[in-house]
Amino acid sequence: MSEQQPKISQCKALNKIKSFEVDHTKIHKGIFISRIDDDIVTYDLRMVQPNLPPFLENAGLHSFEHLLATYVRSSEISSKIVYAGPMGCRTGFYLLTRNIDHATVITTLKETMKFIADFEGRLPGESEVECGNYLDHDIPKAKEYAREFLDVIKNWTVEMINY
């Protein structure tokens, strides 16, 4: 007999998470610091303006995620990467880093977008053994997303990194 999960109404009051405290009506495309927790910086890689469709399509977003995560974890800053993954709202990605300056992150992201935009070959992690949804990929769409985002961030500087 399994134990029944408590309903949310039975729990104590839920805290508002930090990402819900950001005014999404004021966010535009770019690279931003979402939050800093001790030595971990969460970057908001905003590829779509919130609440303004079209949003990132899942297959393209999924392929983009594989390429983003593989590239940054293979780059010179690989030891500083904590996590790279998509936002549930499908407007961008989060990149979590540790002990690295913002300028280096911005430069690496520009290099990453170029890598994804020019990518040819077999997608890293595109097998049933390596991926939980291995049939849902779209490399051409991922490349399109990278080209569009690179155009947004090509002149991005540290001075532009705050919301």
C-alpha cells in the first residue's frame, strides 16, 4: 500500500520562487544574471521575449540543449559549469556557473552559438541509451535558434547583463 501524497492545500504556505519575482513584462532577449547564490551564478539566456509567441519548439529546444550542454562542458570553462538546461516556459535556457567572470561567460556563449549554428554531424547524446526522448530532435531548428540568438548577443557586454 503506497503512502498518499499530501495535497498542496495541506502543506504550509508555498514560498514564491526567485524566478517568479522577476517582472517578465520587462524582460527582453539577451544574457542576464538571474540570481547569485553563494558562488553559483545563474544566467538567464533569454531567446524569446516572455509571453510573446512563437516560443521555442520542443524538438529544436531539445537539440539545442544537447549542443549547448555538450559544448560548454567541453569548453575551456567546463570545470566551472554547474548546469545548462531549458526553461519550462520555452523562452530560453539557464546556465549555472561557479567561480568565473561574466565576460568569459559571455564570450563562451557567443562561441557556443557559433558552434551550434554551424553544427554538422550526429547530435551528441542522440540515442535511446543516452536520452530519455531521443526521437524528439530537430537540428536545423536548433541551428536557427542559435543564429537568431547570436545576432542578439553578438555585441553583448558585461554592462548589459542585469535585467
